[in-house]
Amino acid sequence: MIIQSGLPKLFWAEAINTAAYTRNCLPTKATSVTPHERWFGYKPNISHIRVFGCLPYRHIPEQLKSKLDSKAENMVLVGYASQSKVYQLHYNLNSKKVVIRWMLHSTKQNLVLELQTK
């Protein structure tokens, strides 16, 4: 996942957590049931799952911007929160994680080099 997304190796922990999260939503060969379904008793909703390392847009609230500022900023998807359907994003590779509930999915992918230069 790290190689495919183009993210640096410092995101290895997020890649492993995301792989485990998505793996728990997929059926196993032995039972044809997902681990999530075995544990909780119902099938997981996977409509929120996106590609690791994709470049979604996050909405900037009105109180944090001026009239001429952009309405959204480009982020990098690095994972999901463990107990809810929210996304963990980074603005650039040196920033802290931002957890949001909704994002606009971008068609751009693997443009991390563009974010590193900001």
C-alpha cells in the first residue's frame, strides 16, 4: 500500500491499520463471512472505503477563512477511525492528522510529491 500510494515509509503504521480495517470487511475463504460479521452479527457497510493515499478535498469552515480564500483544501487519506466511519487525513506530510466525517473524493491519486513541496 505504501509503494502504490507513493507515501513515505513514515506512514507504515497507518497503512497497516488501514489494511487490517479493510481486511476485516472482506469475507474469508473458510467461512465466506467477514470477521466483522462474525464479531458484531451483521454485515459491514463498505460504501465509505476509499483508496489509501488518495487526494480528497476537505471543506474549510467559514470561520477559518476569509472571503477570497479557497473553500476546500487538498489532503491525503491515510486511514479510518477505529469505531466510526470517519476519515483520517493529512494536509501535508509534516502535519498532524485531521479526522473528518465527510470529504469530496478527488480523481487525482499519487500526487504526494506535490504536497511535499508546499
